[in-house]
Amino acid sequence: MDFWKLMDVVHKRQLIMNPMRSTKLDRFIDLLDLPQGGRVLDVGCGKGEFLLRLNKLYAITGIGIDKSPYCVSDCKTNKEARAPDADIEYLFMDAADYKTEERFDLTCCMGASWIYGGIRGTLEALTKMTKPGGLIIAGEPYWLKEPSPEYLKADEMERDTFHTHMENVLMGDEFGLTCGYTLTSDHEDWDYYESLHWWSAADYVDANPDDPDNAEIIKNAKKYREVYLKWARDTLNWGLYIYRKPV
């Protein structure tokens, strides 16, 4: 089954494609205090929700990049419905191949650090595309406690895929960045995010009974429901990190 189709199916009920509820994200955006009309780059932009909320508050212009054709289509649809005159461009491509001489007021990558090989590579790449005095946002999971071997095997990942919260904060120091603020998820954020995946999968199968991918969709939903409830809910968390590049 096409990976991006699966991601589209399980995120169908969600505009925010990470475990952070809407009210907390709005508070986070308020704190950014971006210049009116500032330029923003969002790598792995999902459905474009973050850029649209920034545009509403700060009238930003910018670029969103995503590798999912479904997400880029949703970005364009959402922009047309909510901010048709906004100067926001969406690029359907692998963000690792994006090259620019432009320096942005804000660069961000939330939930897609795999593009650059992890949070360390993400901070290195975004720092180069950020103006002196500008901000960098990383959205990244972190370990609440050491993951069990059973969890790692079931989720098909390595211990070093993620770091601790403290390590994520201090990693900015390697690139001359100062981490000025963090916002982390709680069980309400995670339960809302994860359980809607199961619901969306069931919705899709009911609405598309003849889709040959249905068995895989349901198998995937059941697998990650078990992984979440058995291990991830109390082992892995999610954080948004604001780093500042020195002037």
C-alpha cells in the first residue's frame, strides 16, 4: 500500500498532524512575536495548518514543503478556503532537495526530522536558512523513559531514533542556538491524536468497502493501537522547541 495514502487515511479527521491540541498550539504561536509580513519556511508542512495560523496572526508570507501529494493538495484547498490572498506557496517535493539562498525569519520542521536524518541534522539545515536573530522551531518526540526492547521491535525503530527532552533542548548549543521555550504534550493531546487514527481508518473502510487496501489499513490501525496503548503512551512524548539564532 502507498505510504502517503495510508497517512492520508489515518489523519483524515485532523488538521494538526502532531499530538498538540489546538488551544496549546495557538498559545505557542502567540509567543513567537513574529514581525508582520515576515517570511516563514515550513518543512514537512502537513496540511498547512501552521502556516495558515501564522498568516492569520502575523500576515506572514512563506513556503511549505511536503512529500505527500495528499498533504500538498489539502494545503492548497485549505488556503483557498481560508486565506486565498495569502502569499504562501506549497511545494510538492522532498525537502532534503530544497536549496535556497533566502534567509527566513522563521524556519520550522515539526514531526519530519527524518528528512535530515534526525533533530541534529534538522537544526543544522534550518540554521543555514534562518536570518540572524531569527527563530527555528523543531517538533520532535522524546523519551520519557528508556524504551523496552519489545517496544522498539514492535514499532520497528532504534533507541537512538529519538533523544531525551533535555538532549533536544541542549542540542541547539551545538549550532550556536539558544533554546528559549518548549511546549510538551500530555495524555489528552496524545489520546486525541492517536485514537482519531483508529476512527479515521474505520471511517475509510466503511466508506470504501471495495478498496483492496482495506485489510492493510485495518491491520496497521490495530498494530499501532496496541503499540500506543501498551508502550508508547507512557514512554514517548512530543515537544515543540523554539531556538533563536544569534544576531
